[in-house]
Amino acid sequence: MMEQFAQVALPVPLPKTFDYRIADDQHPVVGGRVKVPFGRQHKVGIVTGLSSTASVETSQLKAIDTVLDAQPVWTPAVYNLLQWASRFYHHPLGDAMGAVMPTSLRKGRPATLQQQKWWQITESGQNQPLSGLSRAPKQARVLQLLTHGPATQADLIEQDIGAPVLKTVAEKGWIAPYSPPSQANAWVKSFAVTEEKPTLNHEQAMAVATLNASDGFACALLEGITGSGKTEVYLNVLEPVLARGQQALILVPEIGLTPQTIRRFERRFAVPVTVMHSGLSDTDRLNAWLAARENQAAIVIGTRSALFTPMEKLGIIIIDEEHDPSYKQQDSFRYHARDLAVMRGHEENVPVILGSATPSLESLHNAKTGKYQYLKLTQRPGNAVTARQGILDIKGHHLEAGLSAPLIAEMRQHLQQGNQVMLFLNRRGYAPAMMCHECGWLANCQRCDAYYTLHQRHQELRCHHCGHQKRVPPQCGDCGSTQLISVGVGTEQLESQLGELFPEYNTVRIDRDNTRRKGSLEGYLADIEKGEYQILLGTQMLAKGHHFPNVTLVALVDVDGALFSNDFRAPERLAQLMVQVAGRAGRASKPGTVLLQTHHPEHTLIQSLVHKGYQAFAESALNERRQAWLPPYTFLSLFRADGHEENSVQQFLQQVRQTLAASPVQQDECHIMGPMPAAMAKRAGRYRWQLLIQAPSRKVMQQWLQVALPAIQQLPLSRKVRWSLDVEPQDLS
């Protein structure tokens, strides 16, 4: 019998597959997992090919240890998408596949749903008189609950019935295990709309009609001002998709947006809704992933990596807040979920909807040039009116933890009327720096070009870049003075000050420090909706997508730091953030007010947004990008390198530059900038440099990188420094 070999992609940073022998009793499948020896370890990889020949001497080849799957892990469309993404972002295929696979599958666990244990009452149990169990009330409760039909062990435990009680009742023969019928496709038969639908306004109805007319792949940009009812459009478009028995994939940028989104979809449709995000346990994530693959889930709502969830009958993809930077993975496999979602829609021949109040300039450009359908929602439904906007010039004003007297007075007025107030400050901790009042010394991180942030509650200094922490020093590091003061304002300090200014009102702070515990964010959001908190304070976690009908005043406490950035995307990010934050005000029938505190009220970005709106800003910004020959009119890739020796890092990127410049693909329109130090030149004890390249089209950029990368990987210094390539980067710092 002819010997067979498998090509296996492994989760290692090497751009190649590895050949392994297949034993006679093994039957691996392309796209399935296998466990193989690799060096002194054993790794789980994906089979990418089967053949009767090997690329190296067969006597050197090791055999596959275990075949883990009898069927491919992903559907063909997702498998093809991963292969395409690996080539486009120039990332090793095995490493890319490992990065987006549930952890349980990466560890080699079976790709089967963890079946819950079910119990049903037996004939003997039904004949058992409950009155005779007065001394065993929990046993009586089990029988009582199961008379209504079978139930899971988890449901029974929620009723305060422990596993030992169930074991005792089962040993008496009163209950027995139960096997429920397969849930795959079960929801299709019972699909129903379970909530009365609000009447759509003209713009919403037009958008729904246009989107429902799509047959097969089409990409639409749905631009709707905050509070204009984009989610209602999504719900109306989903209805015929679900009615046909097809599934929906909905991406949201943050875990924090999932609770409200899930509730909206669960209220409207009687179908199983599955959630996918990094906050899930390994088992829960695997179960959600497999439920989607086996069509037990009708709607999958998730963050970035949920894009790669296999779905048996995908019918539509929706990307909410498509402009959000968190759709771009910033390390390892640096993919952009929004761009790959459009590719997946094309691959699976299903429509893709990109929704945002503040679309990215790239998506706007695609819409204006006819590449995407362009739909607009310019009105808030019902009685909701657009919030009144104002600028507070705080030059020369006394500030109470960053709050000016006019803002405090406005807050008091809204609170006294029984409304809620939201304050936005994108800086967590107590203060962004600690300084000596005597000599001006600043507590800076020894490992980064950055200052420590003071966290007063824990009496700690923390570096938000490398994670280093230390106790607050008793005295100055230079002159020994004990006169140490905080500089600037963070959310922790503002929360403390609000307690003093408004003792009669409850304040909630929502930032990464305050929502680490599982379920804490959902708890806070539920309490806000109940009106238990009157003052809402947070970072951008609070700014995105949430619907708080009683918030009538929103204030941006400090945006000045973002007005003068060296990143060409900074104005776009700030404009999007300002509009998104402002959109939290006056979302129901109550009129809203948005106030912006700044030392630079005359700044063109602020004036343009407040008086003309995001559309006018975007037109102007696109025009500037065209003149400066920046994306979306050109395409960028960024080489980053870091190491303990600054000279080696700089030399390596200089050699990369020479390699790129010598490439035959290099044209007049191709440009190389650098090497240059990164915006933060030292981080976690490593020196950081970068090299930026620019090409007139994606095709030219891909050809350029394809030719140059093999030579770059052979450079001797490439093994002495840590380096990466970011294709179409969103962050140049």
C-alpha cells in the first residue's frame, strides 16, 4: 500500500506547513485537527493537504500521533477565508488558524457539544405520593418540578437542589436520565416574531426595502445619526432571513455592547441567540462555536474573532459601529474584522451591512465611489430630537477635579429635574502623573517612555503601557521632599470629587479598572436602566451604542490631549468619539444637551463638528487625505521592530529599507519612510523603531511585500530583534 503524507499547519511563527506520515489506521481530513510531535513538544495543527509524496526525505518524517477530527473544523467558506487572510496579512497560516480557534480546540479537546445532563420522572416517581416526603422536601421538590416535563441538571440546581439529592432520588428509581431530541434546525420550525414592531419612518422603511432586495452578496453602508434606529433596521432585515431558516452573524466592537444588543434580539425573535467574546469560559466559548456550526444557534452576536465562527446556513452579516478601531487586531495575526467580513460575505454570497453614526473614512470613500450601497438615516424616530450642543471655554477657570463652574451648575439643573447625567473622561486612574511640588520631579516608568498613573484607592503607581506597578513612594526620587502631588485628572479622582459635589446623588464609574469581574458591567448597566445611579462617569466603554433614555446631559470633560496628535487618523478618531458620546443624550422624548469643555474652543475640528456635523468634517478630512496622498487614496504597511539594543533594532530596519528599495516591484509611486523611533520609543524595557511603506494600490503593495519578505526573513538581524509586519495599520504609534 502506498505511503500517505499530510501537510499540517501548526501554531508557530513560521510561514510553512510541515509534512507527517499517516499510519494505515489513521484517516485525517483536510481542514481537520491532528496532534503531532514537534521538536520536544506535541502540538495540535490543521491538515491543509494529503498526498502520496513528501517535500523532504521520508525517513526523516515523524508520524501523526492522533487524528482528532473526522470532519473539517471550519466550513469551506471560513477555511478559504483564513487562507486568503493569511496571504493578505502575510501571517503564517497555522498561527492565524490557532489565533481564531476556540482555546478548547487548540488544546485538542473533542469538537463536540458538552451535552447537559437531563432528568425525567419515571412511572414509579409519578406514583410516589408527595405527602409521604414531608421529611425530605427537596426530594419532593424534584418530583414536583419534573411532573411538568424533563429538565436539565443545571436548571434543577438553580432551584436549590444539589447533585446529591438528584443522585438519591435516581437511586430510588423515581427519576432517570433523559436524552432530548437533536436541537439542530429545531428553531427553524418554531420561528416567530415575539414583540410588537414599532412603525418605521420613511428613511428606515426605504433602507429595509433596499437591503431586503439584495440577492446574494452586496455590501451596504448604513449611516444613521445616533438614536436614528439602526438596530430597528437590522431587526427588520433579519426577519425574512431567519424566516427562511438562515443564520445571522452580528459583530459588535466591545463586550460591553453585547448585553443590550442580545436583549433587543431575544425580545423580537423566538430563536436561540448565542454570544461569542473573550469573557466566556473555554467550555462556554466552544459550546457557542459548535452551536453555530451545527445550526443550533440562529443569531450569533460577538466581538472581532466571532467573524471566524463556522455557520451551517449563514444568511447575513452585520457589522455594528463599523468605524470602531477595536475591529483591528493589534498583535500577532493583525487582521481587520470589518474588511474580512466583506470578504466572507463575498465568499458565502450573502449580504453585508456596515452600520455607524460616524463611518470610517475608508467605508465612506467606498460608498461615495459606488463600491458599497449608501443608505442614510438622518432623523430620530418618534419625538426624540437632536441634542443641543455647546462649547465651554475653560481657559482661566477654576476647575474642581476637571469640572468647571458652568458645567457643575448645568449638571445640578438636570439632576434636580430627575434626569441622569453622563460625564466622559478617557483617562482611568486617579491622576495621569505624580509630581514633586518642590523640584518638579515626575514619577516615570523605568521601562517605558511614560509616566506612572496614580491609583489612589490602592495607593499604587501603575504604568498603563507595560503593566508595571509599585507602591506610591513616601518621598521624591530626586530631592527627598515629601510634598508629592497628583497632576491631571483621571476617572477615579473625578468619581471622588462628584461624591463631594453631589452627595445626594449616586455616581457609577465604568472603566476597565471597575468592570474586571465577570458580569459586573451587565450589573452596572441594569442598575443604570433602573435609575439607581443618577451620575454616569466613564471612559469610552460607556460611549458606544448604549441606550439610556433618562440621560439628558452629556459632557466631555477633557478632549484637548487628542487635538494635537502626530497620527493622521487622530482627528477622525476624535470626531467619531465626540459624536458617539454626544449621541447618548436625549435619546427618548426628553431633549438632550451636550457640552464640550476645552481650552481650544476655536479649534477647527471642534467648530466643524459642533456647527456643521460629522458629514461636513468627513468631506473635509477626505479632501485633506486626497491632497496628502494618504489612505484611502493610498495603502500603507508598517514594519515594527523592538529589542534591548537600540542599535540592532535601527540597523535591522535599515536593512529592511534597503531590501524593499532593491525590489523590482518598487515604483515611482511607492515610498519608504524611516526607520524612525516609535511615538513611545521605549516600552517595557525594549527600544521600538518602525518603518512605513506606501503604495498606490493594494495589488502593488501585495506584490512588493511578496517579493521582499523572503529576503527580509533571511536577514541575520531578523533573529536578534523582535519584528512584525502590520498590513494596512490603524495605529501608527
